[in-house]
Amino acid sequence: MKYSDEFRDKQIATGLARAIRAKADPQRSYRFMEFCGGHTHAIARYGLEDMLPDNIRMIHGPGCPVCVLPAGRIDMAIQLAERPEIILCVYGDLMRVPGSRGASLLRAKARGADIRMVYSTLDAIRIAEDNPAREIVFFAIGFETTTPPTAVMIRLADKKGLTNFSVFCNHVLTPPAMRAILDSENPVEIDGFVGPAHVSTVIGTAPYEPFAEGDGKPVVIAGFEPLDMMQAILMLVDQVNDGRHEVENQYRRAVTRVGNQRAKADVADIFALRETFEWRGLGTIPHSGLKLSPAFARFDAELRFAVDEKIVADNPACECPAILRGLKKPVDCKLFGTACTPETPVGSCMVSSEGACAAHWTYGRFRDHQRRLAS
Ligand code: SF4
């Protein structure tokens, strides 16, 4: 496939792996966090960790939107969906994310709530037009990548004069989450970040400059293909070896320093910063989530239906909080692969393919088995 195959070339990957091995200083270790769940998935799917020397460790970050959605927000969505006048429109991944006490949207649907899976924001608009006597609520989640499509949807609903349409807004921001990881009480040690691909097409590379200049952490923005990742890791090794801490852009075919100005302007128009937002695993982070701006507040489902903010504790046996902060790996959780599988997720990291536990379940556990056989 054009634009994919050329970034999956085995010979080039082997060459990059050789270059990384040659440059990695055996006297030290390198700990790089890939912020984005798309990168976590790529690392597991293509077995990239197996191509790295033992002293380079990839640490999974919190950049999976489904994984960081706290149980309280799922409970709020269920509360909305159980109102008889509401049709709740959601992306499929959300259906199995655990709320409190084993609740999920899938179970609420089985009990009779009108919850419909959609593939795009336009599906939700169409459902609103087809059901003028019902209230349509779109469950919006995601980082800066998926916020512009939500903005376009709200503008379209406004243009069409839809009065039965609103958004349960759970959009979150990448830089405040990176800041929370670095400033946490018990931070994981990180020598550099692999910066997200799609998020950076929207926000550009400039928002990462404080982490490089102020915190001394190199950042390399990388695409999602295996060669992108290997090249980004090589660039990080070079920066660490040279004592540099800069923002470098491996994903130049899609990312610029300023990002997508039009998308950013649309988002700034339609959304406003929340004072705080709760993240699964990371706690409450200031200025890390979005709500509808005053000019578009009539589309805000939380205001329209007076849903109360809910903060509920995660299942204490689930290690998602430590995994999302890079402190533990999926196999450190005693529920991994026993009580918790993609069919029976106990925590959010086992739901989406971008979640660290789901990625390791799908690809990594076979490599673990092979390693055990080989040793
Ligand atoms: Fe949570 Fe399941 Fe991952 Fe354990 S295996 S950390 S319970 S998602």
C-alpha cells in the first residue's frame, strides 16, 4: 500500500536497529516514553522492542483516550443514556470501558438504554435529524486529534438549526498530561519523549518546546509506522548522547511547527478550557480538558441535562493508574490475562487496541512465551 509499505521495509528497519545498537552507550540506560497509544500499538504489533538493545526501554504513556477516561465519566454517560428521551451516540470502543461497580455502556444498552454506535460525527447529526422528537447526545472523547471533527459537527448542528442535539464533552489535551507526568510526586524516570503523531498534525511541534527547553527532555515527534518509530528512537539516542534536549520532527510529512491553524481556530472558537479535568490514572489535572465555550453552551449536554460530576475510585486490583504513569507494565498486574482480557476488561487499558494491556495481550504475550521457551 502506497505511503505505508515504504515505512515497513524490513531491511531498512534492520539497518536502523543496527545503527541504534551501534550508538547506544552500553555504560548507560535510555528510558523513552511513547506518549501516544498509537505508538504503543505499533511497538507491540511490529515487535520493535525486540529490535532494541537491552539498555533502551520504551515506557508506555497515557495517550490512549479510552484508557484515560475515568470511571466517573462513564457513570455520567450511563446516567444520560438512561433518560428515556435521550439517544446516546458513542464510538464502539467506549461500550466496554468499565464504570463503577462493573457498570458499562454495553450493560446499560442491554438493560434498554438507547445507545447507538457511530462511526463518525456526521452519523450523530443524521440520527438527530431523523429523530426530531428525541434528544441526541454525542459522547465526544479524544485528544487534540478528534477535537476538530467535534467542532465541525457542532458548527454543522448550529447551521442546521438542530435544537435536539448536544455533546457530552470529554476532550483532553496532551501537553498538560505530559506536564502532570513530569511533575508527579513519584515520577517515572524519562530521558526523552516520542511525541504523538496525529495530535501534532493539529497542534504542531511548538507546544512541546517547554519540555525540551525547560525540563531538559528531548522530544521527537514520530509517525506511526515501524520505520518512523525506529528513526525517532535513533534521533532520541543521538540527542541524549550529544547532551541535547530539543524538539525534533521525524514526522515531517504531516507535522509542522505551527500545526493546522484552521483546526486550531475552530477549536478555540467552539471550546473553552475547563479549570480541571479528572484523568484515569493521573488524577485531576488543571486546564487539561475542554468544555463548550459560552457561545456554544446550548450544545453542552452537561448543562442541558444537569449531569453532576462524578468521581469514583478505580478497581483497586487494576494497575491501570500505574501503567498510565509509566510506573508498571501490563504483566505486573495479577489480573492480566486471567480475570482481565479484551472480552472481560477490568480496566480501561484492556479495552482499546491502543491500550497498553490490550496491545500486550494481542501481540506481546506470544513473544513472552517464546522468550520463556528460548531461555
Ligand atoms: Fe487493569 Fe486489566 Fe490492565 Fe490489569 S490487565 S492493569 S486489570 S486493564
